[in-house]
Amino acid sequence: MAGSPQFKIFNPSGEYVAACKYAEDAAALTAILGEGTKIKHGHSHVVWTEGAEDMSAGESYDYVAGVVFARIKKKGEDYMRSVGRL
């Protein structure tokens, strides 16, 4: 059985509007919704905020995916350090 999509999209008003299985799809929707749109990993960990990043999501969906996965990895590493496992 497939799991639920891990990327949640919140529009500039903070309303949960979509879930995406792939980070690149989340980036495309973020580009459409514009500045202030957030991609969250789950419902709490913000991994992208449109308008607060080095480039806009519309410039490169692959770039967004790279940033998103780097931030997810960092959060996991930070957690492992905090419990003394890294």
C-alpha cells in the first residue's frame, strides 16, 4: 500500500491546499501560488518558503527538490545528534 504524500503545500494565507508525492511537483505548485507559499515535509517542518530563497521555485524545480531534500537530511542529522546517535 502506498503512503500518503510527504510534501504539503500551504498557500500565502497559510491554508493547506495540496499534498504532493514528489518535491518537483510541490515546486511547480509553489511557483504557481507565488510568494509566501510554503512547502512542508509533513505538516510542520518548513523546507521551502517562496520569496525567501535564493531563487524562485519557477526557475528550477530540480533546485527546489535539492534544497528540500538537503533540509530534510539536516533535520534528521540534527535529531540523531540530539539523541547521541551521531
